[in-house]
Amino acid sequence: MKLDTTLLKSMKTVGLTEPDNVVRESIALFLFQKKLISIGKAAKLANMNLAQFMEFLESLKIPQAEYTQDDFLVDLATIKKLRRGRYKS
């Protein structure tokens, strides 16, 4: 990835010794948070394996997954169906 020289100088001034990695990580985070790419693709874009990227997200307090109310309701309905089936036996 080719970066503008002014951007490179600014990044080095603040102590970022590997600006390409910072840019890749930032883009990966942005796309992942906007739900434009999966966590696996974001990890690859950031030059990390999945476990490293998950730890990276955790260090930034960014959720790795979103569990919505709709997800909960689907799970609850499934549990109720399973219970009914088990109790009928």
C-alpha cells in the first residue's frame, strides 16, 4: 500500500513505525464495524489471523459479534420447540 509522504511523516512523528499496518488495521476495523466485511476478511485485511484480530477487537472494546433482539427471539422459539419435543416423550 503506497501512502502519501506527508501522511507517512506525520505517522512517524507520533511514533507509528509501521504505518502500512496501521492503515490496513484501520480500514479493516472500519469495514468490519460497518458490516461490509466479515471478521475473517477483516483479519486477513489487517494481516492478522482470526485469533489475533479477535484479541485486537477486544483490546479496543469492539464487539466481535452482534446478538440482536431478533436473534434472541429466534433462539427462544427454538428452545421452546425443543423443550416441547423432549417433554412429550
